[in-house]
Amino acid sequence: MFTDVKSIFASKTFWFNIVGFCVMLAEALMDFLPPDWTPVLGVVVTVGNVLLRFKTNSAIALIPPKR
């Protein structure tokens, strides 16, 4: 299915989800957004993740195989 394998750290989807997690964690701990924005933030992260997954054209690995 996938012909190319890249490091997980080169994945836009991985970094998008890390940033989304950090923002949601900060929101939970510091409560800096209005309460009605929390579900919106969840939807934005979910939709962004789905869109990036559709754009995916290579597999990822923690340690990519040597070529």
C-alpha cells in the first residue's frame, strides 16, 4: 500500500495532534477559553486530523527502516 516510510517526527498529522493535545491540556488546566469553546476546539482538532489523514501518502515508523 505505502511505498515510502518516514519518521513519525516528520509527520504533519503527528505534530498537529501534539499541538492540539497541548492546547486542550492547557485549556483543561488553566481554563483560558470561554466554556462554549471547548467543544469547538475538539471539533477543530478532529476535522484537522481527518483532513491530514486523507492527505497521507506514506507510512510512518518510530524508527524508519534503513535504505
